[in-house]
Amino acid sequence: MSVTVYVPRDAAAKAMGADVVTAAIAGQAEARGLSVRIVRNGSRGLLWLEPLVEVQTAAGRIAYGPVSLADVPSLFEAGWLDGAAHPLRLGPTEEIPQLKRQRRLTFRRCGLDAPLAPVPWLGLETALEMPPQAIVQQVADSGLHGRGSAADPAGNLWRTVAQAPSARKYVVCNAGGGDSGSFADRVLLEGDPYLLIEGMAIAALAVGAARGFVYVRSEYPHAVASLERALRAAREAGVLGCSMLGSGRSFELELRVGGGSHVCGEDTAMLESLEGRAGVVRAKPPLPAASGLFGQPTLIHDVLAFAAVPTLLEKGAAFYRDVGGGRSRGTLPFQLSGNIRHGGLFELPFGLGLRELVFEIGGGTRSGRPVKAIQVGGPLGAYVPESQWDLPLDPDAYAAKGLVLGRGGIVVHDDTVDMAQLARFAMEFCAVQSCGKCASCRIGSTRGVEVVDRIVMNHRRPQYVRMLRALCDAMRSGSQCAIGGMTPLPVLSALDHYPQDFGLVGEDARAA
């Protein structure tokens, strides 16, 4: 009888040698005369254990990891196909502590099977039996919000597009942001691309769109390939095309690959790129919901917002609304990276604090040294001081403190980090990634790099500290998008909470 072995095909697992491990497992099984069926599944998100290899046994799936090429012979010798003991044995996969404590809704299928294994499409089937306004109401009642920096209520946006008087509308997914420290989009697109397709199809039914686009950054080649295969399979299955699941309602979905511009994470810059122009931010208003792609009403969400829709349609708005707390409902895949012992993706309800997430789930720093700084919200997120590590990870709670939760990307630094250099990097990042439209962003970020350098060199330090704050104020108030508007967050939080790294001590620190 054949034994099923699961080896992830996720980009992180591949980077850690999953392909050579797969070949070694197949070779060892053949040499020993054993029948092994290898399934290349998505990632469970426990990236510090990659490649995380699972074996289907009579007692369920048993996990081993991280498995290297050199470990494969000893696994077979130990009898791992029966779930036998081995130094890499982690026990039943679902009992791994960091996986067991999660509330996996959006990522519930990731890692269970091959990315293109058949799925039931229950959310879409439910939506096809409902009038469009009822679908919109379900989304509104669920409390679903966008998962970007704005975190706007999805129901309001859907209703605006649905009520727009136009014969042609579009549904667009922006997977082009690619914030450093954020990788949930990639994990989902590689591990369960059908979920995004289903969520966008439901949205199209709700707002009256017959065509949609997924805009993916070019740095995600495995995600692009996975989504391309999923789109072909969905058309062959009758999910996409002129009659979704035989309903007579049409929806076609196309993939577009961006050129790698970070600014195209901003929705209007992404629309410019989709229309064949350079990714430059548009003036607003009009908003995309009224005049978006090709001047037509356009519903735009990020990957995680669309991917949440099938679950809330399948299980009902009340089910989704009861997860999380406050104004933020449902879950967020928190992504831990940087100097962290247990880096990976952890889907949890809104509301826990950074201290619990970083120390209890993440295990503290990989170096074993004290945590000095935690950046939340991507490369342009603020460094959250220890005094706020118990603040609930919730968009509203963070906004009240001038912070941004964003897509849940969290980067940890130990006490060896130089915060002045991180502030300099934020300005440099903005200068490189700016589309150049706003002078406050284009010029302010370039001058910001120079000003930080002068502060560190103690060149008229008090005057240049004041200049840095003035530059940040100009960027925040004069930029049309989040790149220029949010760059002051990491710069000022580093300056405010770690003045000693800028050479500010005593009276200088208090004056800064």
C-alpha cells in the first residue's frame, strides 16, 4: 500500500532545499522497494521548520522538520513512514503549538493538499443563490475590512461600486505591494490560489462586474505560475467564463504581472500600470470606486480581503463577525520575520499584543539577545516601543496611537541594531521607490538621507534634528500616497524612542 508524503512547494521551502529533499525521498523509497506517493502541498506557514515534511499514517499526519538532504536516509531507517520516532519528529502536525493556537480561516486549506486539488466552491455556490444586494449586505454585516494601511470597511466600498450607474464595472485585486516583512499574499497565491479566484467571483456577482484582473508583482514567480495554472483549471471547471457553475452569469479573470515597482501597491498607481502607463499615483477624487480602471467603477481589494469572502459567505456574516473584536472582525495573518526564533505566518484574531506574539509565539530573538525594536506595518511602519507592546493588534487601537497595522508584517530587531541607520534606510527606500510625482516625497526623502547622515556625524545636530522633523511634516502633509506620507513613521519613531542611536543624550535628547 502506498504511503502519502507531503513536501511543501512554497518558495520559502524551496529556498531551504525542498526540491532536493523531494528527489531524495523518491530515490530512497525506490531503492528500498517502498511505495511512496509524494504530494507537493502549500505551506503551513511555520517557516522556521521548512522543509516541513508530513507523512500520512493511521494516526493522522505526522510532521518532521526541518528536513535536509542529509536527514532523508536516517528518516527511512527509523521507519518514519509509520510515524516512528526520530530527532526531527514533531508529532501530529495539528498539535504543533504554534499551529494549534491559530484560528485559520483564510489559510485553512493552505498546506493540506496540492494547491490545485479540487475544492468545493461553497461560497460561490451560496452567492449564486442570492441577489447582489444580499451579498453586499452579508459583507457589510460581517465587519470585513480591507487589510491594507487604510483598513476601510469592505461593505461600504462594495455598496458604492454596486450602486454606481455604469454598464461596465471591474473587480481588481492588488497583489503588487510586496512590503518587506509581509509575505501572506505570496503564501496564499502559491498554496491556495482558488480561494482568491472564488472571492473575486463572488465580488463580481455582488457589484455587477463581468471582468476582473489580478495584479501580481514580478518578484513572485512561483505565485504567478500557481495562479496561471489555477485560472486555467477554473475555466475548464466552468467556474470562470460565460456561465459560472452553469448559472448563466459570466465573469472572466485575467492575470497581469507588474514590473516590480513598490508604488504600484497604491491602488491608483496600480491602475495606471494596468492601463499600460507608468505606475504614477493619480490625484483623488475621483476615487476608483467611481472612476477606476479605464474610467469605470472599480472594486479594488488586496489579496487577503478577497480571500476572506468565501468563508464569510459559506458560514454566514454572524460567524465571521464573532471572530476578532472591536471594529476589526475576522483574522489577520501576522507575519513574523527579522531576528526571530520562530519566523512565519500565524493567522489569529485581531486583539492580541506584540509581547504575546513575539515572545510566546515567535519565541523571542533568534540571536538570544534582548529585543530592542519591533517594526509593525511593513517598511514604512513605525517602530513600536516596549511601552506599547501590550496594545491590542487592531487597526483602530494602533491608529489611536499614530501607528499602522497594515497587512500584519512584523520585523523584530535585537539590541545590536542601529536605529539611526534604520531611519536612514526608510528615507533611502522612499527615495528609490517614489514615483516622483510629489516634490515633498521625491525631494524630501533624498534630503532626509542627507540630514540623518549629518545628525549622526554631529554636524550641527540640534538644527538638523529640527530639519528632519520639518521634512517629515512636509512629506506627511504633501504626499498623495502612503509612500511619502508614511515614511515619517519609522523615521520619527526611531528618533523619538531611540535618541541615543542618533547621538542624542541628556538635554539634546529631551530637546529633540
